[in-house]
Amino acid sequence: VYKRQDMNKAKEISKVDGKDFLRSAFAAEQEVLSVQLKLSSESITHDGVMGDVNEQHFISVLRKYLPNRYSVDSAIVIDSNGATSDQIDIVIYDRQYTPTLLDQYNHRFIPAESVYAIFEVKPTINKGYLEYAAKKAESVRALERTSVPITHVGGDPVIKNLFPIVAGIVATTIDWAEGFSNEAFTQNNNALVDLQRLDCGLSVTGGCFDLFDEGLKVGPNKNSLAYFIFRLLQKLNSLGTVPAVDWNKYAMVMSEQDA
């Protein structure tokens, strides 16, 4: 009796070694992103347009793997005083409880209270780009965030404590030969403190890092994308929900001119 041979390679790998199946599948996902970034660098002749395209590649990956409670866009962050951040390449923010403001096509202001994390997208990671990303992070973290009591089923209203906004950098490559294990990287990143601190970074072809736990943790090269995303997911989970916006503070600004 003829028995059809199972020719599905992925299924066979999964049967033999499930962990190897996961590593291989996510390594392929990383290769796809790497090819997309390589194509943009070799076929787009305008730096600004290339930067926009690369932002969208990273945004698409994050949208694919982050739960629906997290929105991902390029945007400017704004607070209740009308102060604004620099243009931020990638903002991970709440859209379930917090609206965006003054949307015009792809332009939007995101209330500072709704921001979980921000990332700068660059072609590579080096000292100059680390410092540039750090200044972008500072422009967001310096904004005022409000928090008012939230009524919940468990009892009395509670005020959500403000968590530190996560900031990082993502790129195609990294300039240091030893990647994020290079002493020069560690020295340059350690120099970025307080509002300029960078919590994590990804080089699609050169590994990843984060400071989510105690000390520097460097991820693998081959599966840096998946490692970076899973570590980021764990960090976002630990932050819980964003604070409830004090919309009366925003409303007061609208009435001050009549006072």
C-alpha cells in the first residue's frame, strides 16, 4: 500500500526538535527584514525617503508581534502644556484609553501619558547615532505626564504611578566589530544617563542589547530580532497599563484665553 511521504520540512524539524524549529523560523523572519532593509539602501536614491521606508519596515514588524493593546506609529509626543517632542520614528503607545490628537493624514500628536516606548531608526549604530537617539528620548521624557484616579472593579479609585518610558535604537548594522559586546559601545552607552538613557537596541545583522534587568544583557546575532521582540514584550508587560490622562488639565488650556 502506497504511503505518502511527509515532505513538509518545517513539520519534520518541529517533530525532531521544536526549539530548533522556533529558532529556524524566526531566523528566516530576520533574514526577510534584512533583505528589505538591504533593498531600500541599494534602490532608493533619496536619504529621507529611504529613512521613511526603513521606519515602516520596523513598524510593520512590531505591529505584527505586539498585542493589539499597543499601537505603533511615527509621531510627535505632546503634553497638557502644549510642549512637544522631536519627531519620533517609532512610538509604542496606548490607543485603547487614549486618543491621538490633531490627526492629519500620517501626522499625529500622541499624548505623553499614553507612551510606553520610543525608538530611533538609523542605518547603523555608532557613537553619533547613540547620542542622537538619546536626545530624541530626552525630548519625550522631559514632557509632563498627568495621572488621575482610575475607578476599577476591585475597590476604591487608584492613581497609576508613572513608569519610565522605554527608549532605544534600531538599525540594520552596528559599527563596532564585536557588536554590543564591544567595550567602546558599553562606554558610550553608559555615558547616556537620566532622561537620555537608552534601554535597548537592535542591529538586524549584529545582535541586540537591553538593560531591562540588572546590567547589560547582549542577545544572539542569528536570532537578534526575535530575542529583542520577546524581551521587549516582557518589559512592556511589566509596565502594566498607562496612566489615566487628566483631561481637565487639557481642557483648562482651552479656557485660559477667556479668563
